[in-house]
Amino acid sequence: MPFFAAGQQGKIERVFSCEINGRPVFGDTLPRQCYGRAWVEKRNGVIVYREEAPPTPDESARRREQARQEEEARAAAIRQKRQDDALLERYSSLEALDQRRDREIAELDKAIGELRVDEERLVARRKSLDDEMKNLEGKPVSNDLRKAMRYADEELAQARVAIERKVSERDNLRQRFDADRRQYLEITSPGSGKK
């Protein structure tokens, strides 16, 4: 039974078409040349279906890269939200953040001071061993004195490494608190939309 459009008598005209090298190809069924290309189906001159051409390898690669970048951006946004929430949970106010920073840095400064006192004691011990060595000019040096000097040098080196480690820890702590402070200010500032 033929289909009649409103105000129109007759059969439906179906036409499939595609373009190959800038020239149109038509048919009442999808022409073989149109397989794997963009094509359209028209009924009585009105497009009722449009098939897009499959993507080229470059387009596929671009789409995959774009999808990967979008996924990375989503993951980064989720990570940042978690970090912001944790920061707000950890510090009730900017003053609380500053107080904790000052307290932790003071603890490290105290530890560094104690290590410097040990270093001074070890330097004094090494100097007294050097003086003892100078007093033995021309005389044989005992194995005990040699061992004591070696041991003093090792202890002094270890003390200096410990001081460097604590100073580095303090510097890292300052940087972390500075970053936390900047982030806290950013997420609590009016109009940030992150509160």
C-alpha cells in the first residue's frame, strides 16, 4: 500500500546519495560506492537519515587523545577537590594553619639547635685529638689515638648529615605550609566558588 503525504498523492521517493571525488552518486538503494563513506537518505527531497563517514586514522587518534586529556582533567579536578576538602577539614581557619606551621617549624629549629650543639662538642673533641697528635711529634702514634680520630671524624660527618637533613626537612615544611596557605586563601576567598 503506497504512503501518501499530506496534500500529496503518490509514492514516496527514496534516494540515497553520497559524494565521491566531488561528484554526487545517487540510487534508490545505497550505491556500493557509498559504503564506508558519508551518505544521506532522502524521502521526497527531505533528509531522513545521515550517516557520517568513519573517522580517518588521524581523526581517531585525535579523538582518543582528546578523550584521554578530558579524562585526565576530570581526574585532576577530582584530586584537587579532595585536597581542598582535606585542607578545609584539617584547618578550621587561616590562624590555625599558621599556628601549626609555627609550632612544627619551632620543633625542627629546636632539633637543629640540639644537633648543632652536638656538632660543636664533636668539633671540640676532634680538636683535642689533633692537639694530642701534635704533642706526639716524632713519636709513634698509638692505635687507640688513630681509632679515636677516625671515630670522631665519622661522628662529625654523621652529625653534619643529620643537620643537613633537618634543615632540608624544615625548608620542605615551610614550602608545604606556604602552598597550603595559598590554597586555603584561594578556596576560602569570596567568589572562589570552592567553599
